[in-house]
Amino acid sequence: MKVSLIRNRKSYIMNYVHIKVVAGTGKESWKERSTDHFEVSVKEKAERNEANTRVLQLVANHFKVPVNKVRIVNGHRHPSKLLVVEK
């Protein structure tokens, strides 16, 4: 889903992305289920926001945007997360 916003004469496009995260695995993996649904495995444990931080880095890398343009909207403490990516 894409949402267009106009702020201060600049146009922002926001993509909503659904991520299912498996934390604490032996190796990282990235599976694209559709254009806005992904399954991600990360080595970091789901403690002290380590896994969430790594997921944000991976999503930013996939969409080729800075990490500060990706944020978690819903699911901070759950494996299923809703993220927004600003372009």
C-alpha cells in the first residue's frame, strides 16, 4: 500500500510493509512473499530492541533508503510487524 503526502512543498511516498520476524536464528534470511510482505530471520535476540534494530537495517537496505526513513508502526514486541518506509 502506498500513501502520498505533501509536506512543505515536498512530496513523500510512504510504503507500508508487513514483516514476520524470527529472532535468534543461526543465520539471516530474507524471503519476499509479495511486494509488501516479507519473512525475515535475524541472528540477534529479541532482547533490548536488538532484533528490531537489525530488521530496520535490513528493510532500509532492501528499499535502498537510509535507516531513519524506516520505522515500526505496529508490533514492537511481536514477531509480526507493520513498518512504514518513506521514499
